[in-house]
Amino acid sequence: MTTTTDDTSASSTAAPETLSPTPSTTSLPVVTTTSTSTATPAPAPSPTASALLSANAGFAHLFSNHISAARDAFAADPASPFHLLGLGVCAFLEAALGMESGLMGEASRLLAASEAGAKRAGAEARKVGVGNNAHGGNVRGDGGGRFAAGLEYEILQADAVVLLGLTHALSESYMGYFQCMYALNAAHSKFTKLYKTVFPVGLDAYRTPAPSRKASSSNLAVVAGNGNANAMLTPSANASTISVSTDSSPPTPVSASSPSTQQQQQQPAKPAPAPTPSKSLFGRWSASTASLLSTKSTTSLSLSKNSSSTSLAKSAEELEREKENERVERERGPEGPVEEMIVAGVAFGFGLFNLVFSLLPKRVQSLVGLLGFKHDRALALRALAVSAGLNILDDDGTLSSEGSTGRDVHGVFAGLVLMTFHGVVLLLSGYQADEARIIRRYKAIVDGIESRYPTGSLWILNRAKILRMSHDAEGAIAVLKKGLEAPQTFVQADTLLMFELAWTLLAQRRHQEAAEAFVRLTEMNSWSHATYYFIAAGCYISLGNLTKAQELLDALPELLSKKKVGGKDLPTEVLIRKKLEFYKEKQKRRGGDPAKFAECISISPADELAIFWNTHQRIDEAVATAHIAELATLTPAVAIAVPSPLLPAIDEKHQVQPEQTPADLDTPDERALRALLLGIMHRTLRLYAPARALLEAARGAQGVKVSTWIAGVALFEMAVNDLKEADDGGAGEKTDGDGKEKEAKTPLDKAGWAAVLAGVDKKLDEAQGFAGKSDIDLSSRLDSRIALLRDEIAAKRGMVGI
């Protein structure tokens, strides 16, 4: 997949006046005809639209943290598939955000009921639509939309299936991923068909809340080429050749197609106008789709010897007008709640579906390929941005301040997915080709949704994440604490605030507060209490409170024996079991009291687990220096090939051996872990040469028996080190190892970057060999991090022109 890094390429050429989410307020000239008629009266509110708006009110409560009020609103109409889905979403969010295994069964039941209800409602809507069509009417839903009857219910069905599938993926285990794939298999063809139906010529005509990476193809034919041929256009070599936004000239005057706005009025004498576009499903596009893709002139098309007699009769001018009618109709935004639900819902569902596939570990993606699935992450992100854009943008492209029932809820969920993705990229990829752009895009989405639901914990969480990713940890802590001061009306969402606060406090070495926060999490949700206690114990070890640390460690065996989701330990719990045995064996070997094995722990378990959450990357210099000083006091002394100004100068071939007492780190596992942590800290301080040497020492450590994950992670961190050093061009390197200031280097040219990226690819290929192995702890997380970093490398290649 090729990722383009141009911020504006996906949307800059679209004519703003044709992209309004509420086209009835947009000034569109009116077509003339040879006859006159009275204006069509505005249709009465339809049952579908009324039910949808009623359900949207429930979602507004949910997004504002009032889950009880949301559930009451959804329960008010149990016969409505929209309301049933709302109840399922409430249960799903409680289960997913809080990892509450007891709620997963209820979520599945409600989502299954919603799926069944949507299926019945869709069948009935299609039956009514066929009856109307038989009497000369258009095939339309009862919401007055331009799409086929029942399409909105197909989207509800697909929504339910996706949520059911995502429940399985929450475990971060390969079995969970495979179960997720099995569930999503049913939705694959559904989303493909819906995308082709609603977006037959791609997404470029729609605005997004901030510039996003342009999809490698805007036409689904490139992604899944064996679908419904009637619903899709022939792909071009480049999506921009069929983009509706490539023409910057003003649109030819046409009429709005809504029944409430369509009037036939006389205009000054002009050439014969094009006919009013049909409102049937493909009526707007089917007449001359070939003209959109052909590089030949419309005149040559009309004079073709193979053309029908009707085509021969058309003038070039008429064909051009018809083309303009189609273009404006494509670019016209959705009218009314049902149309908006269809457009935003399909964009959200298709985007989420493909994004989930693209983020699965390589081992699972190989199975995806065997099943025939294909994905395009850039197109997925573009689709999600379109859905979010419909939700949070006003007609003039500014952030919306409209009431919460005025936009479809799919756009809010699309915004949430984009926030989560951008946050994951910033946190776990290790390196970003254009970090400022990601943060800018991330912030635009948060601004738009938070302005409508200021009390929602999910938006407060992402506001804090942006501050943390922008190196303002103290600002993030303040936002999180303020959010937690509000009354708890949605405990599972508030749990995320506490989780983020705990990690941010740990990153700042505020160990007492961090320990209390991790223990507090055990009172807020049922997810791995063993993991929370293990991290809290590490905080107390850093504080020197071994008694409290031992108390928490002693509670772990009972916590680990509790029943798990799916009957299997979480990946972190597998690692914790191994570490407990490792510590006990070390204490026994050293002749200590077996009941006080906390006293033999030299490197904080919290700092070790923080490696997997990449907590150490965005700490400030004072914190990184404090970490290095603490690790440097442990025996034996650190010996590396490239001296560091922050470590004692000891040659790696002449290590000082302890004389009487045993060394603090008396196993290859511990020494490799220390080298890994020191390498990450040095890189954070932009001391790239000693960082590389330390990471190499961690990768090549011999005799590691328990922490077999270290080598793969060290290789990944070495790749990140190379990329960051190349970005700095050497200018950020403070010293050359002898304490002398190093001269700033000039930025790398294309050849220099090509060499760096080739070396990085080699390291990631080697790291991939450690990812996805069942005997290596948290290997699926390494797998995902490698995939994220490869995307950033692809973006960098595009930026430098390689």
C-alpha cells in the first residue's frame, strides 16, 4: 500500500459550495424546462426518520456520559431496530471500555436482537418500495432519501456484526483475533456492496475535519475488484482521474434534487438544459458514467460509429450538461436524517472494517488473504474522515455548534475511531513521518466533538492524550484530574481517564500517585487486576517501600487464578507469571527469605511493562536523566562500545566485577533489560550513538531465558533510533561521547534517506521474526507496532521522493 503525505491532496480541489451536509441551505441555480409546475410540498416526517432522530437523542446522552439516560431513551421504543442497536452499543461500550466480561454476553444478546430487527425492517421496507415502484414511483426509503428502500437497515445489520466481532478482538490474543475475523467475515461483502452503492465514484467530493492521508485509491475497485459491476465504475490508474473534485470551475446551474426544493422555473434564454436527474438509486449516475472516465471528448463519444441512434442525436452540449448534473448530484450532501445516516454510516462502517483488518497482526492477515479479504488503510482512514466530517462540519466548513440531534451518530463514532487510531500511532509507532500533521488532525476532530459533548469522558481523554503527545504531561494530568472530579455517570468511560492518568503519572516518576491510581483501577473495572497490582508494586519498589510492594505481589497468585475472558490469561498475565517465578528463583539463589522476594527486584516491574506501552518515549529530559542515573547505580557497571556522558566510562571488555556481595543484576535477563531501558532513555535525550550501542547490547545478550521478548523489541527500538537520528540529521546529538559538542549536520538528501530506510527495513524484518511467536511475551503487540512503523516509513518515502 502506498501512503501519500500530502495534507490537502484529498480535498483541496473540491468546490466547497457543493459539499454542504445540508444542501437545502446551499445556493444552487435551478434548471429550466419547457413546462411549468407548482412546487412540491415538503414531505411529512417519516416513521423511519422519526425513529432515527429519537434514537439519536439517546446517543446524545451517551456521548455526554449519561449512560442511564441513554439506556432509558433507547428502552422507550424496544420495537425499533435503531433503539435496539443503541441498547447494544451501551452494553458493548461498558464491556469494551471496562473489559467487563459479565457484560459481553448481554451486549451480544442485544446486538443480535438489533441485527434481527433490522433484517425484518429492511425486508418490509424493500417490499413497500417494490410496490411503490410498480405503480410508477421511485424506489426510495420512507425518509424521502434518494437511496433504495431498506438501505438504512442494511447498515444497522452491518453495525451489529462489526461490534460483535470487535468484542472478540479485545483480548489482544491470536485466538481473539481469529474469532473476530470469523465474525467479520459475514460483514465483508455487505460493506463492499454498500460502499459501491453509496460512493460509486469515491470519496473525494466530501470534506473532512482536517487534512487526512489520501487513500491509495478512492475507487473500491482497486481494493475489492470482484463485486457488483453495476454499482461501480471502471478503475483508473490514479483515483484523482475520476475524482469529482478535480474540476475547479463553477458547476453548471442545476436544481437541487430534494422534493422539498425541486421547482421548475423559467430562466433567461440559454442552450437547452439537461433533464432533471432521476432520484432512483443509480438514476443520478447511470446515464453517462462513461463520460466521467473517458479521456475522449464528449463529441467523439456521441459520434462513435457504435453509438445508438439516441446517442447520435445528442449534442455535445447536452452531454456536457448531463455530466454537470451528475457531478453536482454526486457532490450534493445528504438531505435529512435518513440520507445522512446512510452516507455517514456506510463511510464509518467501511472505514472501520478495513481499518480493523489493516491493524491485525501479520499472522492473522495471512489468513485474511487466504479468505480473499483485501484492505487499504489509507482509504479506510479517508472513509472515517468523511463520516466524521459530515458530523462536525457546518456548511461553510467550520466546526459545527448545532444541536446534538442534527447530525448522525456514526460520525461521532467515526471521530472516536480516528482519535483512537491517531493516539495509537503517536503512542506506539515510535516514529512519525509528520508528527505535527497527525496532532493537528487529531486536535481538529477532538475540538469538533468535544464542543458538542463537553462533559463526555471519551473526549476529555483524547484532549489529555493530545497534551501528553505534545510533551505537556503536566497539562494532561490536570485535564484528567478535572475530568475525574465530575460525578461518575459512566464508570467505564471514567476508567479510561484513570488508566491514562496512571500511566502519565508513572511516566513523570510520580510513583506514589501512580501506584494509588493503578490500585484505584481495580475498584473501577474487572480487567486484569493482576496487571494493575504488578505495576503498582513496581512503583513502590521505586519508592523503596518494599513492604507495600511485597503485599501487592503476594496478592497476585489469587488474582491470576480467577476466571478469565475466554478462559485464557491475558498476554500481560502470562508475562507476570513468568516474572514471579523468576523473582522467587533469584531470591532463593541468593539465600534470601522466600517470603520477601521483593527485596531482590532491582529493576521496577512498572518500568518494564512501560516499555510495551512506550511510556518512556515522550518523557522530558529531567525524567530520562533520573532513570539513567538510577539504572547506572546497579551492579555490575554498564559497559558499552560507545561511551555515554551519563554513564561511568567503562570499556565493555574490562567490566569491573563485584568483590564480595552478589551483583544487583546477576542474570543475563536483567542485564539485557537494563541495556534496553538505557538505550531508550538515551534516544529520548537524542544521544543516538550510545543509544544504538546499548540497544545492540540488549539485542545480542546471550543466555536470556525468561525475557525472550527483549531481542525483538530492541531491534524495533534500533530502527526507531535510526529514523529519529536521520530526522535530526545529527543536529540533535549533544556530544560525541567525549563530552565535546558535536557540530550540527545538514539534513539528509534523498540518497542518504534511501540508505537509512534500507537499514531500517532490514532491522524490522529481523524484528518480525520475533513477532507473532506464542513463546514470546506480548509478541502480538510488537507485531502491531512494526506494522504501524512501516506505514510511517512509507509516508517518509513519499515525503522525500523515494
